Amino acid sequence: MAANQGERTERPRRRLSTGERREQLLAVGARLFSESPYDEVWIEQVAEIAGVSRGLLYHYYPTKRDFFAAVVERESERMLRMTAAVPGVPVRDQLATGLDTYLAYVETHAHGYRAFHRADAAGDQSVRRVYRRALAAQERQILAALAADPEFGPLFGRRPEVRLAVRGWLAFTTAVCLEWLRGSGLSREQVRDLCARALLGVVSPSA
């Protein structure tokens, strides 16, 4: 009898720390924003799926836009980790793989990707700050990989326009991805090759 009672006794749930709870909420938000347009995602959905009250969610994120900005920041950091350069491997050899990872993410999170860029164009300040930080981090990551590369590293001493070229390439890649998501008819491989050629074209030592 004692054994049966013990089997029926439920172990108490462990309370999540603040950091763990935030991570849980942001993970739910990332999934919802990737599956549906921004306007079709409701804070109530997030709270229900996460098993928390709306009050607790609003305690962490006062508005839906604040929550979306936090989701975008989390996803941007995740993407930076996924596309980080491998030390010692030439940029040319890594570029296609990095773009494949990036484009797979864009395709899987199409709604969130579009919403992110629409929100920036609309001038929302909270998302604009996240957007600018994300672009700056991407730019630094690419420049660091180029600077460490035997082929492209010497450019930085004699071609100060390389930094501007990389910034322009990021804008180009965003525009290409948004057009691709609208249905350009190009395959992921074609988009990858287009973006790779564009970057190599602007930073090539012979350019």
C-alpha cells in the first residue's frame, strides 16, 4: 500500500528562475512569430502556451512590441552563433555554408523576418534599436572574418571602403531575401550563389 501511495505522489514542480522563464516565453514567441504574421499573434496565446498568466508576461514585457523586440534580439544572437566564422578556414570556403544556414533560417522564420523589417521601416523605436544592433553585430562578425583571412585581410590597410561595402552588402542581402520570400522563383541555392558573388565582388582584392 505504501508503495502504491508513493507511486501516486506527484513530485513538486521546480519553479523556473527569471532567466529560465524569459527564455521559455521567448522560445514560444519565436515559434509563433515564425508561423504567423505579427498582427495575428496575441499575447494571450503566448501566455496560454507557456502556462503563465498574462500579468506575468506583461511584467516581463510591458507591450507586445517590447516582447517582439526581445524575440528578435534573441533570434539575432542565435543567428550570429549559427553563422560564426570558423577560425583558420578561408572565407571563400565558409561563405556558401554560412549563407545556406542564414537562408534556411529566413525561409523557416519567414513571417518573423518580414515583420522585423516592416517594423523597422515603420519607425518603431524599440524594434529599430534591436535592428540596428543586429546589423552592427553582423557587420562586425563579417569584417572580423575578412580581416583574419589571408586573402582579404590585407584589404583593410589600403581599402577603407570595405566596411561600407559590407554594410551595403547586408542591405542588399536583406532586399534579396525579402523579394525571394515574395516568390521570385529562385531556389535557395540560386539566392545563396547570388549573395555570395555579390559579397566577393565588392571585397575581392582585384575589385
